[in-house]
Amino acid sequence: MNIGVFGDSFVAKHQYIEGKPTWWQNLKKKYGHDVECFGEAGSSIDYSAQLILEKHKNYDFIIWCVSNPPRVTVRHRADFKDISVHVTGRHSMYYDNFEIQKKIKIAEEYLLKVYNYPDGNFVSKCVIKYVEEQVPNMLMIPCFPDPWVETIDFNLFDLCQQESNFYFPNVGLADIYDNYNDTRAGHFTFTTHAVLSDLIANNLTPGIFRADYSLFPTPTEPITDIFIKK
């Protein structure tokens, strides 16, 4: 099957560790699908939605790892090329192009001082629904509780938190990332990627992906291979 994969850092296209494929790479390596990935770390729901609408007819099936609402993609044209910079608002970003940096600063101020979460959550649901109607051959994988929190009890962020709890019991991911660099491609250990790829490969049907957290084993990798002190 020819599959296009879209989304944020849980499926970022440039992440690769030799000999340890991520879940979407396993769809190709283990299951023989022709997979092309367009995921970008920090990308917004709007960014992925537009990309899917632009490219979905090139594929038999689409997998969309759906991000959370409070993200803004800054678009700019410089040096005869279109540039997209994804702003999440958690940490200040710096770009060497002055005009792009001005836009990033405005986006960060907007997320900090103007952005209304309930409104943003509502708009995100509308965008997701529209894409779902236009792209019927699509599996959506929730990356965060929102905008699914009322109906879906599985998401990749909570799966990542569950795995991280093995190394840092009762410490939130945000606090971990303030002090450590996470070396896991796509935020998961190889063992979790392997299980996730099996579950997804066996559920390549349109709709929303669901799974039981208990299906994922305790990680076996030592902490020194996963988290590096900043």
C-alpha cells in the first residue's frame, strides 16, 4: 500500500537511529508498505491539514498524527523559497533571518497573551472534521488529549509519559525536558516503536486509532541511552 504520513514530532521525517526504525519506518521495513513521511516537529494542526489536502490524492492511504491546538506555523518567503517555522510557545525560538524572527516573536506573544484555548480547541475540531470529510481513506492518531479529550482515551503524549515514568517516576515530560535532552526518535524507545508499528499495521482502516496502554512493555533501554543531562 502507498501510504502518506503527516504530523508533528511523533512522526518527524528526519528522525532516524541506525538499526532502530520508528513505527512509521517499520511499516515499510517490516510490512512492505511504500511509505512517505511529511512529519515536522512542532507543526500545527492547520499546517498538516493543508499539506494533507494538497497531497492525499497521491496515496492509497493517509496516516495523520494529529497535534494539539496551541501551535502556530509562521510562513515567510525568503531567498526565493517558502519557509515554514513552527511555534509552540513553550520556549523562545531564534531564526537567523530578521524578518522571520519578527514574525516568530509576534506568534509567541500571541500564544502567550492573546490565544484563547477553548476557541482554538473548537477551531481545531472543525479543521479535523473538514479534512476527515475530504480524505475518507485516513487513519488519525491522536498525539495529545486535546482536541480529543471528550471522546478518545489514547494518545501518543500519554504513551510517551508512561514510558518516561519508568525512568523518572511521577515527573512530567515538561520538567524532564527542562533538564534533559531526549534521544528517542519520535519520543519512544525502539521497543515501543515496534509494538506501535504492529498495532497500526493491523489497523490500517479509516477512523481514529485506539490502543490500550497495557499492550506496551516496560522499556529495556538504560536511562543513559535515552536521556542526556543538559
